[in-house]
Amino acid sequence: MEMLLSGNEAVARGMYEHGGEFASAYPGTPSTEILQTIARFFKADVYAEWSINEKVALEAAVGASYGGARSLAAMKHVGVNVAADPLMTLSYTGVGAGLILVSADDPSLHSSQNEQDNRCYGKFASIPVLEPANSQESLDMMKDAFEMSEKFDTPVLFRMTTRISHSKGLVKIGERRVNDHAGFEKNIAKYVMVPSNASVRHKIVIERLEALKAFAETTPLNKVEMGDRTIGIITGSVAYQYAKEVMPGASFLKLGLGYPLPMKKITDFARQVERLFVVEELEPFYEEQILAAGIPCEGKKWFSNFMELNVERVREGFIAAGVLPKSAAPAKQAEEKVLPRPPVLCPGCPHRGVSMALKKIGVIVTGDIGCYTLSALPPLETVDTCLCMGASISHAFGIEKAKKTKKKAVAMIGDSTFLHSGITALANVVYNRGTQLTIIVDNRITAMTGGQDHPGTSKTLMGEKTNAVDLEAICRAVGVEHVRKIDPYDQEETIKILKEEVDRPAASVVITTRPCMLFPSKIKTERIFHVVLEKCTACGACFRIGCPAISAAEEKNEKGRPKALIDPELCTGCSLCFQVCSSEAIEEVEN
Amino acid sequence: MKNGTTNVLIVGVGGQGVLLASEMLCEVAKVLGLDTKKSEVHGMSQRGGVVTSHVRFGKKVYSPLIAEGEADVILGFEIAEALRWVHYLRPGGTIIVNEQKMIPPITTTGKFSYPEKVEETIQKRVPKTTIIDAYAIAQKLGNTRLVNTILLGVLSNAIDLEEEKWLQVIERMAPKGTGEINKKAFLEGRAIK
């Protein structure tokens, strides 16, 4: 049977078909749907969880693998940085049952803070890297990954990219097959990485890599498609699809196993073609290794390491290299200038009230990873930093310790991000006598990635009830003496309390109490607001809160400035616009 | 329809139903035994953001993305969005636009304004332009959520896929209990030439 599946859905399906029993992840675009699909369709056979962060997700999957279950941990590319600590030594211990680490990279940073190329982790950790090039391969390579993991006693890095994860294609599906594995078997020399054992294991890792190199030469994962021999192209992942479209007649060596490289096969391929190109997204990962092996090839000279490739860019590369005539590209047509539609905080978003108050108070706001980072965009422009998960708290702390800035720094972090990696930072603030305010904007969901549960929501990915982490109790337990709760829809109170806590010469935490308007389900409100145009002076105060429900009316004031209009379909009745309107032009109406 | 592959670029604004429409189009291609791929990016909170879905089908499809200047059809759920992507259309291609305007909040900053005379600009650039008020037709049918099937109906005239397969797929994929009304909406759209 054939289904139309995204790469992420195909990974989930492949994991299920090939006997997977344990899956863990922290949500992160473009990887999130892998675990959602497993939990939705396969939870009778596969245990699936949202872990508190990627390090824990991988460690739990490692435990499950040691314990005899074929396991998978999934995360976005930057999540692997969080999980890098276990990963690097996991390479030494090897696995119990098959273990796959799915890294979903994001070339072009559609939804990320950088565009790092995680194939480099494969080389760094001396573990194999599989690179599916479409949805079918995303499913099929799950089998290869589990088998390689068990055969070579190694974790396998399964490298997706946004275009593989989120593109849909036709996939032939199959039945589930389960392999029998024993439970945890005591083996101190393999599993206890003290120096005396680890040094022995490192030698095994080096030998394993040689065995993997030999495997790379013969595996059908690396496929030669001979065509016209004037041009040879070594490529993998989605770049293969672009190159195939642009150069259908050329000779191809498509790499499904992206590390270690089959150097003999590459040498042989290079000999058979006149001119050798390497077409790969982001880093010159293949190219540098091929050049280091003494094989001349052309890559990044024509195909940039900046942003994702596509048919146009690959074609331009071959035109620039003199392989294709200029006429190969269709005549470029003029683009029309159309206004941007940047992502915005939703109508009724509780983060808006906090950002409005912080703007009024006038502080430095160190931000984090989550929807609230959108407050960095106009018109709010309150968030001043965004680096990685959990950094907001330590940033504010460091700015204070630098003693160069008069303005106080306040940390703004979401509930899921706080649990992911904010708790340790907060304990550090208290321990080292920081005096900052940390605001936990607790909307009780992981919102940015589409509404996933977390340890504070009292519900697991598989839909079971569980005990929730008490954020206030955690803050008190790490030594914060001043913890208060606020309703961010109440501007007067929010400004008053935040001001008091900013001025307090001791570490404090303020936790907001309003849930996300969208997740887990859209909140219906009883009242909404509308603008009485006769009273509206077109002062623009409500425009400056950045609510998508508020737009410019056709009616203008005497100076030609537009009055405001509230879309009743979008208004959620949060009342923030009502609170900033000084001419009483915004009135409540029943919804 | 270069190399036997048909490229349909569906564009609109978050929340308009672009993704379900592109999913249905792929399914029709699949039912007809064609290879098909589609691609879009879902990330950041894209409510009200730009949404594009690339749909390709034919004997064998490689790239999941349509290249600039190679779309056979652009189906615009929102008129300024159709204008934004017009350079993706191949010479001689067709553009089908819902005349609905969605004015983004950024206009209140005064730094950006919604483009004027969008209809004229598109018509001037693209001889094969169809502009319809799908929202009005949906209202007439009693459900504004039918906009996307109406638009698929209009689209069905521009690409060569069997009507019967369309109806099958709509029946199967429409939200529960809305199969009949969605099929009716599709046929309303298909009646527009």
C-alpha cells in the first residue's frame, strides 16, 4: 500500500515497522512530528515521550537501548548540542538494541537560531550518518539504521533536513517486524566509562570506524547511476533531488551513508568521469574529505554553504561552472514588492501584557527560545537577546555582574524552556548572589512548536495523567525568596509588581498565570471589544501593542491618520487595547 | 508542464486552508497513479504569516520544490499573496486568485501599506488570470470554510485530472459530515470558466 507521508511521518512509520519500542524527543522544528506521529498511530506498540530536554531524551533512549529495546531519540539540530555530552561518550559504550539519533537540521533557518550542519557530529563522534533523500528513504533507512547500529555496536545519526522532514511524497508501507533482544546485561567494561575502560573502548571505536568504511564501500545505500561521463556528481540528501532535476543525464554517486565515506568507490567514480562535482547543502562535508583523500573535485566554489539549495541555485552553480549554458535558466521575471507578514504574537497572547509592561518600565530584557521572542519585532521591540534554550537567566545575571550597564536586566523565559534548561541557571543566580528579576511566562504548553505537553502540564505525550512540576516550589527550592504570580492581562498590576521586583535588591521570580490562547485548545471568550469610531482619535496607542486583531480603519482623523478597527473574529477579549486607550473609544461587547 | 511534471504553487495566509487544499491535490494525483511531492515550511507561529505549498506531480518527481519561473499554475487564496509569488509562474502559465484581502497588522505601523490595484497588476502580467470571489460563493452555500474546495474546483479546470477522482478524494478527506457540501462547493468552482 502507498501513502502520502512527510519525511517525519515516514521516520515514525519506519521506526514502527522495524521493531522500534522506545522513542523520546524534545519538541523542535522541523523534528516535532516524528514523536507526534508515533504517539498518534503506534502507541500500542511503541512507547513515546516528550522528555524534559534533548540530553534527557537521548540518555533515556540510551537506557532503553541498553535495556534491550530498539530506540530512537529525535531532536532539531541545535538540540543535538544539548545532547552532545551523552552522545560523544555513547559512541564509546555502543548500544544494547539498535539506537538511532534523529537530527533534523534546518538549512535556511526557517525556524531556528542557526543553520549548523550536524553531519559534522558523525565525524566528531565517529558514528555513521544516514541521509535520506525523500520520504520513502526516510522509512526504508530506519531498517538500515537499526541493523547497522546492532551490527557495528554504535549509535546511528539519522540526519534529516527541513525539506526532507516537511516534504510529502509517496511511500510504500509494510508490516511491523519485531526482533527479540535480551534485557540489560551486566558488562562493566563496556558500559562504565571510567578512564581505564573508556581508553579500551576508544580503540574499539577506531576499529569500528574502519569496519564502517569497508561497509560503506559495498552497501547499496551508496548508489552509482552512470550517465554521461563528462560530468560526475557526488551528492546526498535533498541536494540529490535538485541535482537530478538540473542534470538528469549526468553520472551520479548518491550517498545514503554520508559518513564514513566510501573512498574507494569515490576514487573509482572520479576516474570514470571527466569533471567531478560535489553538490551538498551547508558545509563542504563530503568535499573536504574527498579533497583530503587527494581526489580533485569542485563543490562550494559553485554551490554556496549559505542557506538551503534548490533547483535554481544548483542550476546557477552549473551555469557558473560552465557546464550548462546561460539559456538553461528560464528568464528571470521581476518580483513584485508586497508588504511582509512577519510572525506576530497571537490575539490574546498572555506574553503581550508582559512585554508591554517591560517596555513601559524600561529595562533590558534577556529573552529565550519561545513565542515571546516575537516581542523583539516591531512594534513591541522589548526582547534584547536570544541565543539558546535557557540562556535568558544567565544573560541577565552576566549583564548585572559586568556592572557596566545602569539599566537593570530582566530575564523572560517560558515554562517549557525553564524546565528544559532554566532551573540550573536560576540556582546559579541565587548561589552567586545575583539580584535580577526572572519572569517565567507560564502559558502551560510548549507553544512555539504547536502545543506540546511538558512536565508542567500534568499530561504525557501518550495522553496519561501525571504529576505536574510546581514552578513556584522549584523557584523557592533553589533559594529564590521572592516569588509572585501576576495576571498579565491586568496592566496596572503587572507594571506595579514588575517594577517592585526589578527594584528589589535580591533575586526574584514572577510567574504569569494566563494559558496560551491556542493550545491545547483554542480558548473561547464571552466578551470581545470594538472601537467606537466617533470617539477614536487615531492616537495609535492600540496599534503599538502589536495585536493582529487590530487594524487601520478606512476612517481617518483630521490629520489623515487612520482610526482603529478590531476584527471581531480575531478578538479574544483580553482587554489590553482597552487598557491603553485614553479616549475611551474601545468598548466591551458580548461575543 | 516541463518534462511531464505539473507544478502547482498554492499560496495564501496562515489559517486559510492552503495545506488541506494541497494535500487533496496530491491525493488526486496519487489516485491517478502519478508520482507526487509537496513541500511547505511550518515553523514559527505562522498565524497570519505567508504560507506557500509547492505541489508537483507527473511520471517521476525529483525536487519537492518548484523553481522560479516554472509553476504551471498559481492558486492564490489571498490576492496580495498571489502577487507576491507571481514571478514563480512560467510564461503562459495560469493564475487563479481569490479576491479576498487579508490586511496584516504591520500596516498599522505606517511603514508598510497593502498594495493597490493588485487585480490590475496581476491581469497585466498574466494573460490567463481568473479572479473570483470564493468567499461570496462560500457564503451563498452557507459555510465560509468551503473557500478552499471552491478554489480547488476552479483549479481543476486548469490541470488535467479526472473530475470523478477529485470528488472521491474530497469525499474522503473533507472534515466529517461535510463531504456532500464540499463536493457541491468543488463543482461550483469547476463551473467557473
